[in-house]
Amino acid sequence: MVDLVDLVMADSEEWMMISRQWVKKLVAVMGLVGLSSVAQADQYATVPPPPPGQGAPAPVDHGDPVTNAQRHLDQFKQELGLSESQNDAWKRYAEDTLATVQAIRDQTKAAEQNVKPETAPQRFDEHIALMRQRLQGFERMNQALKAFYDTLTPEQKAIADRHFSQMRH
């Protein structure tokens, strides 16, 4: 690295040579940063909206929610290793869970098939009503879970706590 005193003492031709070298390096670095920014911008490019008259793209199909819920319940029950005395509480919890998931699935399908033209506020009101129905179902599930949870041993409670720590919505 060039000492500052040497730069001040250098004649103007030497100073110009050093300055050009630094400017070239600076331009090269700025060019790399600029290319990197363009590449990142391309990575986050937005998807163009659908043409007029066409709806949004169909959501990804994750399979039947009731089938998925049953699979998760089966795995959870196996992991817990329930005793005979815990089976009644489990049954109530599992039935409430499956009934709620089925109701949500059916409500969602019905709402997707509702293609009558409505205003934005009407659609929003409909969405809020569906969310209230979902909340009521989750509250029923929560009550059944609490009753079931009370029957668990400390080891089983730790398993249940881990299981429910992974809830995403």
C-alpha cells in the first residue's frame, strides 16, 4: 500500500498513474457488484399477472387434508405409545380433529366453486365468515386436545409438546 506522505510528495505523473490503477480497480469492483445486483433482481422477478378474464393459477395440490390428518394422527398416536386408559380421550381428540379438518376441506371446496360475481366487500365478508367457522372448529379441537393432554404422562407430554411446536398455521 502506498504511504500517504509518499503520495503527497510524488510528482503529478506518478500520482496520475497510481490514481488510474485505483480507479480501474474501483470500476471493476463496482461492475461486479452491479452484475451481482442484476442477478439477484432476476432471481426475485415477479410473476406477471394472468391475462384479463383468467383467474389466478390453481393452488398446489397437497392431497386430501383429511387423509393427511389421519396419517399424522396415526403417527402421533404411535409415537405416544398410549395406554388403554388413554384411548377414550385420544378417540375424542382424533374424532374432533378429523371432523374439523373435513369441515374446513368441505367449506374450502364450496367456496372455490362459488363463482357467482360478487363485489370485493362481499367476497371479504364471505372469507371472514369462513375464518370464523374455522376458528370454532379449532376451538373444539383445542378443548379435546386439552382433555387428552391431561391424561398423558410427563414423557408423553414432552412428545406432544414437540409435536405441536411444529405447527405452521
